[in-house]
Amino acid sequence: MSPRPAVVVVVVGTGTEVGKTWVAERLLRAWRAAGLAVAARKPAQSFAPGDATTDAERLGAASGEGAQTVCQPHRWYPVPMAPPMAAEALGRVPPTLVDLVGEVIWPPQQADVGLVETAGGVRSPQAVDGDAVDLVAALRPEHVVLVADAGLGTINGVLLSVAALAPVVGPRAPTAPAVVLDRFDPGDELHRRNRDWLTEQCGLDVTVVVPGALETLAGRLARRPATRPGADRDGPAA
């Protein structure tokens, strides 16, 4: 059995097209630049047939792995729908959570950091019997990163996503999700106010995408928390 990485980070989003893969790529590159051994996994991916690259290809380029190691070939679904829906549309058997977790196979030599990127938003189906929140619960990561757009509507999206994640990353975890506001423009008053509201009014840990910020976040995420999230829950971690 391949050893679990010393630290597992799951990247989730408030929805589709918010920049999860872009953020994940930069975290992976920052860890590698710091001399850490990394691995990236995408349990299932769906995409439009004409897409120039898939998430697995982008993550693999950032982690130094093959795309079919990042996401197993039978979990590539060339239909732009949630993975279990895409599987059904293609006439395939949709995955279960047990399938997806069992297929997250880490390198034979323990990685310092393992990153898992989910599909869509936190309530997007990942398997026929579970969404991204359920997958986070099954993976029991040390850290969760929640990616959101910096613009209009992000406060609502972030707070709904944090509430959905609370049962698995909340009071029993050492930290709440680290929120990343992608496409942040320091000159945009709305973006600044959204950041300030989430930090000052909601007490969230917010990183905005400006030069050097993701590298700083990567350094924090590479450290193991004092108590592993889910340590009081039964069941093996992937």
C-alpha cells in the first residue's frame, strides 16, 4: 500500500470556472520550488471534447506527473457535466465515493504534500452517492482550500460553501478552510470590500491572488496541523 502524503490538501470551489485548477497549479509549483516532493490527484474529471487541456494535464504538468497518474483514464469523461452525470451520458457505470477514494493512489515513496482537486462546487456531485463535501470527509485532509471569484456574489458563495463544509472542516478541525479569492484586482473597490467583509465580519482566513500571496499560503499549507482533521472520526483515510 502506498503511503499517505505527510500533508493532504484538498482544493474545492464555490462553483465551476472559479480558478481551482489555476490555484492548485501554483500551489504545486510553489511546493516544488521549495524542494518538497508533491503529488496531485483528480479523482474524476469531465470536460468538453474540444478543450485544449484537461485539469489532469495541467495538474500533472505542475506536479511533474503524467496526466493519467493524476486522474485514472477510466475517470476521464468528455462531457461537460458533473462526473457521475457525464458517466451516465456516456453509457458508463458512474463511480461511487468508495471507488473514487480507493483510486486515489499515492506515489510509492511518501510525498511531502498531496493535493486533491475536486470537480465543480462543494455541492457538485463527484460520485453517484456523494458530492465534494462527502469526498472531503472521506479523504480527511489536513487542509482544505476554498477557491472563489473575487467579484459580485462571492460573499454569498463563500459563506454557503463554508457552511456546507463545516461538518467535515469546522469545530473539530484545527483550521477552517483557507479561502482564496481568485482574479483579485486591488484597484477594484468591490474586490477589496469583499475581502474585508469576509475577513473582518466573517472571521475567515482569506488569501487574495496578488504577487507572492499563493507562495505564502503554500508554505502554511505544507505544515501539518497540531491535530489532524477527522482524528475523532472512525475509518481509514485515503
